Amino acid sequence: MQCVRWAERERRMLRAALAQAPDYFYVKDRHSKFVAVNANTAVINHFASPEAMNGYDDFALAPANRASRLYEEEQEVMGLGKPMVDVLEQIGKRTFVTTKVPLLEADGTVMGLVGVTRDVTDREALAALARQNSDQLNHALESMSDGFAIFDDDGVLELCNEQYRRVFPMTAHLRKPGATIRELLEESLRTGEILNATSESIETWPKLLRGVAEATSTVELNMCDGRWFAIKVRRSGERAIVIMSDITDLKTTEAVLREQAEALRSIANIDSLTGLSNRRSFENALAEASLNGTGLLAPVSVLMIDVDHFKAFNDTYGHQAGDECLRLVAQFLNETAKRKGDLIARLGGEEFVALLPATSEEDALTLAESFRSNLFQHAIPHAGSQLGVVTVSVGVASDRRQLASSKDAKDLLQKADAALYGAKRGGRNRVNSWTEESVAPFERIAT
């Protein structure tokens, strides 16, 4: 009796579970007729109770073509003994998924089937919306001109568009979901794909993705094929969104502008006649060098040069010949003071100056005499000079200290100018070194 009561209780529980289940449950016999259904199945088929459906089949409940299809499917399930799992079916505006499993006797004989159908309309609508959004996202990613990629916090690539792959000519085939940023960087470094990548990049750039790097979140890449890209990293939760923009044109424009600016600076700082530095360039260089006393190596020497009787040369041969004469003087001066760091300038007219760092007075005198002698031996005709050739007078001044201030630089130039006047007063075509007895600049002006 107790076993009977337990069996009856189990049957009641099974009936209750079947009746109250939220899906549509049903049991059919070998001929596809209903022998048991739950309440939901009875309601959707417009029966007053589950028991009222017993004995009916789909031919009495559905259109003929659908009923025939269901009957054939169920007979195949029972005939082969294989379940039919999660089959989608659209009925009107609703979507259902059905699973049917054969029911077996103890000896394995098929006696019917049990089926469960679930309304998945909302789920399918969400899935369709997700697919639509995914398609729109993919279309947007492929349509954008920039490269786009998403990395997780472990530096693993989750998503990227084709433009992102095209950025990398040598590692494009590796840039697929699952690849790590470290692997990609190491391969780029090995192949020389990114010219400005270093071993430090392998440590620094992954930190940018995690937002823990001290450096800026924008990195510029110089690619081996001549292109430039700017990488911008934005954090979104536990992921890093990477956008790569082609800035090759911008870099090209910057290079052109730099060249133009350099050309303009050269024009502003170069004497157009001789090709030497001009007065402005010389004064700027001297001021910068003497600003903190570290721009020039001690000792420092200055040569002040003046072409003798140049007015008479112009009066005799004309200004065009005078310009050619100045160019020759500049050429000889440039060939004499040609060490790195030497600065030669035309101050104006027939006056030149040479700034010689790390040059003692003795060396400066030797250099000045070499220049004077070479020019004299070249023998440029000058009928207005007593010697009959173009000559120069040179004043030399030296300081054994660094030029610690602009006053030191100005004093040194004044000494060289005074020494130059001494050379002219001594008969020209000579080199004269500044001494305490040299004529001061104001005396030269007065004279």
C-alpha cells in the first residue's frame, strides 16, 4: 500500500509539473495523437482543458500542409529513434523552438514521443537586433578610414577592422583575435616594421592599453614603408579601444614647413653676396654663446678684417667688380677658418669678422697671417692701391677665459676693432694684435 501511495504521489507531481510548466508540453502516441498535454498547450489550441485534447492530432488543429509536415517529422523521430532538437518555426508573428524525443518501452520499442515547444519570439527579436547592430558595427568599422582595434586588459586582441591590419605591412597576417600585443610588438621589432619601435616599446606600449603608462596615450608610428600613423588609446571598462589615423600627409607638410622655415632662417642669416653669415647672424650667435659662458671653448679669439682702399677699387673698376672682389675675399677667409665651430661673417661693406673658439692669440695670429698672405699672393689687380693688388688689414684680439657675459663679448669685439685700426694706421696689408696701447674705437671714430 505504501508503494502504491508513493507511485500515486509521483504521478500527481508529474501531472502538476506538466500542467504548470511555462512551455508547451505534450505526449503523443505512435500515431501522433495527443495522449497528454499541459494547460498552456490546451489554451493555445483553444481547448477548455488539457484532457479535452486527448485523441486529437495535428490534422484537426493546424492547416493541412503544416499538419502533414509535423506528422512526417514525428514519424521520422519515432521510426529512427533519434530526437529532434531545437527546431525553429515561425507561426504568424511568433517564433517557437521545438524539441521532440521518442518514448521507449522497457524493451526499447518506441511507443510514442514527448515534445516541448517554447515561445522564443522575444529572444529571437533581441538576437535579430543584436545581429543587426553587429552588422551595422561591422559595416561602420569597415567603412571608416581609420584603423580600429579592441584589446582586453591582458593585451589580447578581441576585434579589429581591415584598415587596422593594413597599417602593418609585415604583421597583418598575425593581427587576428587572440593575438597579444606583446607578440605583435616583438614581431614588428624583429622585422623592422616600425622604425621608431625599440625594446622599451615592448614594455611601454602594453601599459598604454591598460592606462597605467606614465607616457601620453597618443603614440606616433613611423612605418617602414614611409607612412606615419598616430595611435590614440581610449579606455572603456576593462578594454582599450585603439584608433590609428594616417598622418603621413601631416608629417610631410610639417617637413616641408620645417624646410621652408630653415630656408627663411638661412636667408635671414646669410649674406646674399658672399654666402657667409651676416651681421645679424653673427651677433645672435655671439649673444647665445655668451649667455651663460658655456657656448664657446676658451680661449676665444676674434679677427676683424677690412679690405684696404676698397672705395678706390669700386671707383676704378665699378661695383660689379667690387662685389666679385668681396666674394673672393670671403672665399679665402672661408678656406682659412674652416674648423668646426669657427664662425665667419660679413659685417657690411668691406668689413668681415671671424669668431674662433678654442684658439689662442698665437694661433689666431698665425691664421690671420695665412689668410692675408694667401690673398696677397693671389694678386687681385687694384690700381688704386700703392701695392697694385687687393690687400686686407686684420685686427686680432683674444681672451683666455670663456665669454661669461655679453659685456665680455662686446669688449673682445672692441679690442679686435681697435687692433684693426692699428693695422690700418700702421700701413695696411698687415695683421695687428690688440695691446693696451691699441687705439680705442672712439679714437678711430674721431679720426
